[in-house]
Amino acid sequence: MDLADWLDEHSEGCFWYVKRLSGNDTLANGSHQAGPYVPKRVFFRLFPSLEKHTHANAKAEIELSVDSHPDVRRVTATWYNNKYWKVPKPKRPRDETRLTNFGGASSAILDPESTGALAVFAFRFGENGDAETCNVWICRNEVEEDVVERETGPVEPGRWTTWPPDGGFLALLQSAVRADCRLARQELPPEWLTKFPSGAEIIQKVIELRPDNELAVDKRLLRRRDCEFELFQSLEEAVELPRAQAGFTTISDFLAAAQTVLQRRKARSGKSLELHMREILIEEAFQENRDFTYQPKAGNNPDFLFPNETAYLDSAYPRQRVRMLAVKTTLRDRWRQVTEECADLPTRHLLTLQEGVSEAQFKLITDAGIRLVVPEGQISKYSKNIRNHVLTVEAFMADVRTV
């Protein structure tokens, strides 16, 4: 089935749970978690009967079909809740909710090659109020991901979104994750309420809220990304929610407003990580245009060049002393774009937030002369065979300083 047709078929009467599959969801990192994680607030929306907490490790079976791949099976929705049961005393207390019993590597969802893929889980409910069936689409390429994100807005690694059956415009404003940078309307800069700020302006506000200068750069980067997400949602709700609550006089007005929200989210997501990286470099005493160049034109437009664009263009400057850094929030297909950047350098570096990659894809990336840079807190999502070959952000910056 064509993806657009599939989305149309499952847009009515379904509850969508949309996420990027991490190395912990698939079998990519060897953790054997047995299936994709589902946040409890979503899980109990899908399976309210299991929330009654009447027995250990509450389960429900559901018919699941991966329509993007030939994969149909009966799986189990499991609430691992032995944390609340004292007899016998559990060796490892757990309180988490997952879809399980996929049958191992033969499952398209557990396939390590699905790591990083955007997946849409479309649930339909039975008469008892629990989800009864689930149709899944695992995006097979960047084009399919763009099709889905035109409907849902960008879905970044480690985050998720839902689309309730009665979704509509207000579903665009629902929060996927709550943190502590959420501001009330009166706390936002007044000018932002009349003209939406640029990504750079939002990040400057994030730095004000979360200076975090005492934190290691990897933790600082991830904390600020979380803060930015919440700040952006605060602003989005302050600006767009009153318009949505006031209603729309025509369908065209409704669609135009929804499209504005989605396009704004996509623009923020596309530039966020590189803008955060630029600010951290400056905080760590890297002087722009002396120690690094942001968005240089040379080398087919990489995101960063070290020590600077002038050195890169100087044929007498040793190539082994030049570093380039590309920035891709996700890399499942997008890493191939980096092969066209600074092709004369022996190694290119790629900063990503993707939560894991298959060993086969990692070999392709490495063979292409690309080394991954991953925030320290994300590296545990990668296979043990990969972790030692991935640089943290701090290790990358230390390397740049010493060449």
C-alpha cells in the first residue's frame, strides 16, 4: 500500500502513537528489551483495563500488522510493574510499559535496520475500551518520513507524539514531554506574542533560563535541547491556542493555521541542534571565524569548519589539521548527504541525536570516512561494539583543540 493511502485509511477512528525507534526498541544495542517503549500515559490511554494494578506484570494481547513490511503477529502489551510487588522480591524493580512478544529479529520492528526509523502505530479500540488492533507503518526512507511529518510535525529522537481520534488543530499543540522550562504567557517576552521569534532568539532565551555553564558540554547540550522544546511549546500555546479556541469560520482558515504550526515546528527542528552547538563552542572559548566557521560556503556547505574556512581553502594548510562537523538530528538516511561535504578530508564528523544505529549501517558510515559524534547520555543506546568508536561532544572538542 502507498503510504499516503495508508495514512488516509488510518486517519479516522484511530489513535496514533508516533516515535523514532531507538536502539532500545529494536535489537540494535543488544539490550533485549523485547519491543518498543510506550510512555505510561499513552499506554493507559490504549489499555485502561491494565491500569487497575490488580496483579504483577499486567498484560493484554493485540493483533498487530506492520503494513510497510510483510509482518503480522499477535503481540503483548505489558506493564512491567514488579516495583509494586514485594513477594517475591524482584531482582530488578521495574515500572515501565512496552509492546512485547514480537518474535525476535524476524520482526520488522525489532530488526536492527529499523533503528532510527520513524514509526506510526495506529490503534483501534474494542468494545471494552482497550486497543484491539494496531496497524504500523515503519518509514523506509527520508521521503516517507517527510510525508508523515507533514501530518504530525517533526518527531525527534527520544520524543513522541500522539494523534487522538478527535485530534484536529488542538492535537498539534499537545505536549509529548514535560520538563521545567515551560513559561506562562505573562513570562514570555511581550514582543514574541505579536511576532514569532527566530530560532536564534529562542535559544538565547534558553541560555538565560538554563546557563548550565558548570555542566559538561554533553549534558549542557541535552538539557538545553529539552528546555528549548518546552519553551517553544509554551510560546506556541500562548500564540496559537487562543486562535484555535476562538474557532475558524472556514475550513481554509483552519488548514492554513494548522500548516503554519507544522511549518514553524519543522523550521525550529531543522536548525536547533546546530545553533545550540554554535553557542556551546563560543562558551567554551572557541572564537568564531578564528577557531571555527559556522555555515561556511566552502566544502559544499558543511555546518562547521575548524579552525576556519580560510584554513580549509589554503592548499598549504595540512588537511589532517582540518576538521568539519555536520549536524543531523537523525541520520538513518541523511548521513549520506555528508559524503558530499569536504570530500578531500580524510575524516568527516557528524553530530547526531539518533538513539542507536545498526552495526551494518555503522560500518557503511565508517567506510564512507564519517565518524559519529553523539552526546554522552545517548551513547548507551548504541551497541557495545559501536560505543568505543563514537566520540562524545566533549571528546570532539578536545580533538579540535589539539590539532
